[in-house]
Amino acid sequence: MTLSEELSKLSELRASGALSEEEFASAKARLLNAQTASASGPRADEPVIAGVNAFRRSRSDRVLGGVCGGMARATGVESWVWRLLFAVLFIFAGAGLLAYILLWIFVPSE
């Protein structure tokens, strides 16, 4: 929805009595502030947030849970490199196994 459409909906709500003058003014200010914030350009952390939100376990490139396949797709590094990294971390104090199990539990499948 465009900014003008949203502002016209707000004015319709105010005219129908669903919004008071204060509510209308604050909603209009939020819309205008959001528009100027998005017009100023993307934030520095948006690609990172988008990458984390897009991270899913792979259904096609999997040996156990698909964690390494999903990390390969998210980072651009081959999945065998991630498997090797988890294996090396497993040898050193079992941290790789713990990290893999936690990712298997908490990262959703695609």
C-alpha cells in the first residue's frame, strides 16, 4: 500500500469517528517517519537480519539434520566445509556436536 493510500485510510477512520484527533496525529506521524526512514536507505544490519531469517535446514543437502546444507546455502560456502568444521569442533571438547544439535533443534526446516 502506498503512503497516500494509507493516509487516506487514516483520514477515513478519523472522519468515521474510529480515531480521535490525537490517535490520527500519532498514526500519521508514524507513517511519515517510517517513510522518511525507508527513503534514507537501508540500515546497516538489514542484510544480516534477512540472512538469519532466511536460514533454514536443507531437505536436499543433508546427512543427518540438514544443518550443514542450510548453512552452505546461507553463506555460500560448500556444505562439506561446514561438515568438516563441525567434525573438528567435535574432536575438541564436543562443541561441534552441541552446536549441531542445538541448530538441528532450533532452526526450522525449509
